Amino acid sequence: MMTIDQILTKLDHYYKEDQLTEVEPFLLSCLEDAKRAGYGIYISVGNELLGFYRSIGQFEAAFAVGEDVLLLMEELQLDHTVHFATTLFNVATAYRTAGKYEEALANYRRALEIYQKELPKDDYRLAELYSSISILLEKLNENENAALFLEKAIQIMEKQPGTRVEVATSRTSLALIELKMDKLEAAEKHLELAISAFKEDGGKTDTHYSAALAGLGEVCYRQGSLERALENYEHALFEVEKHFGRKEGYGLLCGNCAAICRELGQSAKAEEYEVQRKKYCPEA
């Protein structure tokens, strides 16, 4: 029987080499061996298999594995432990990804109760759970609560080393929630902090940077600052093209730029953007 470190090393190799067809049979084999080797490895492998099934959209299989691991842990009277909460967390995320929001919320709540009791208040695992709950609450249109949970996550992330870009990404997500609630000043503040952090990261911008720029463009537009809105949308357009090429997202931003140019009386420029919008996003 392989140790859990050996299993994870082998699993990491399959992922890095894009040998995804090897993952399921490997984990199933390890799971079978773990039944004889001890519950610790069984629980760890079960969580890995759950995550794999979730990633490829085999949700029923993910639920089955997750519930099996939870049942075993309950039988072993481990249902008060951090490991149990982590499994609840993983099961909840599978339910959320599958669109089963009530089931997801129930499992997130159980995980949160244990984490808050067993973990230090600034533990990074709490930040991950708060962020995941925020995503779910936003899907349920509970935007106020979604923002509160994401703020809690950011407060913990800020205390961890090497999380500048992660914090910036979370600030962008928080600002987009605030935009839904028409909290323009709060959204502007978080977006400017996020953009500054992305820039400080040595210019290694990513897709979240374009989202922050587009979000700030929306804030400026709603505030009536048309020139500033156009500047941010055009910068976002540049970043989207760099990362994704000229596709639907590019076309949507061209549509926004076209609308602002028309309001600014820049008809020729507006028409240029409109041509691009129709080419890459004709349904908008």
C-alpha cells in the first residue's frame, strides 16, 4: 500500500502530464487498498476522488463518494474534527457546482460550525470556506451576506504572506457584488486597491486584472465619468485580447466602448467599436 504522500505525488504527475484517464482507475485502486490499510488514507483518497469527479462534471459520483466518506467518519466518531469539516466543505462545493444550492448551503454551514470551533480565527482554511460560501450566497441573490463573507475572507488573506494577487482577485469579486447593490463608492475603492495590487505584481497581470478594469469602467460610467470609464474599458479590452484573443468577451467590451463613444460624441470611433462588437458578439 502506498503512503498518502506517494499517492499525492503520483496523482500530481498524472495532472501535470495531462493523463486524466489514469486518475480515476488509480484513485479507485488506492481506495480499495485503503480499506485494508486504515481509515486515514481512505478518507484522504476519497476526498481526492470527490474533487476529481467534481472537476469533470460527474456530480452523482462525487456525491456518492463524499457521502460514503462522511458516513465512515461519523461511524468512527470523527464528525467533530477538522478533517470531517473539510470533507463537508468538499461535498458542499460539489453540490454548489452542480447547482444544488440548498444541499451545498447545509454542508457549508456544518463545515463552518466545526472550523470556527476547531481552527484559529485567522486560519487560511477559514478564508477558503468564507469565499466559497460567498460564491454560493451570490448565486442565491443574497448579495449583502455574500459581501460580508467575502470581506471576512479578505481580512484573513491579508494576514498571510504571498497573497497579494489572491487578495486583489477577491477584492474584484467583492466589488462586483457591490456593483449589484449599487454601492459605487465601495466598489470603486476595492477595484482601485485590486488594480494597484495587480500592477505591483511585477506586471504579471492575469484574467482577473481585466475584470477589475472592466468593473472600474462600469463604476465610472454609472458615476457619469465617461472619459475615465472609456479609459478603463479600453485597458480591459487590451488585457482580454492578450489573454483570450478576440472572442465573445472582447466583443462585449467593444459594445461598452461603442456606447460610451457615442455619448461622448465620438461617432467614428463608436462605429469602429460597433463593427468589432457585431463581429465577435453579434447577440449583444
